Amino acid sequence: MLQKIIGFHLDEEQHWVADLECGHTQHVRHTPPWQNRPWVMTEQGRQEKLGVALNCKKCEENNQPSF
């Protein structure tokens, strides 16, 4: 389920985490070559991503029917 980014914070290991409008969070690490997100390393880059939608796995899990 797509949720907009409303902010960012650093976790205890100093990795960037996106705060989503649903209240969940998602890591947005820049760890090339696996995850290439150089924008997360600057304040301007993070500000430019505010409002961008990410797929929230936690919301998807909560909406799955339980059998």
C-alpha cells in the first residue's frame, strides 16, 4: 500500500529511516551497489523526497485477510 513520506530520522545505527503518513517507518539506506539512494545523504535530497509515496509492507500485511 502506497504511503507518503512525511519526514526522516536516523536510527540507532545511523541509517536513514523514512517516516510514513500511516505512522509506519521504512529504511532508506544508501548502501551501493545494493541500494543506490545518494539523495538520502543530504538534507536537500531528503527534503525533495517529502510527499513521495513508498510501498508500506506493514500496511499491506495488516490488510491481508486471515484464514
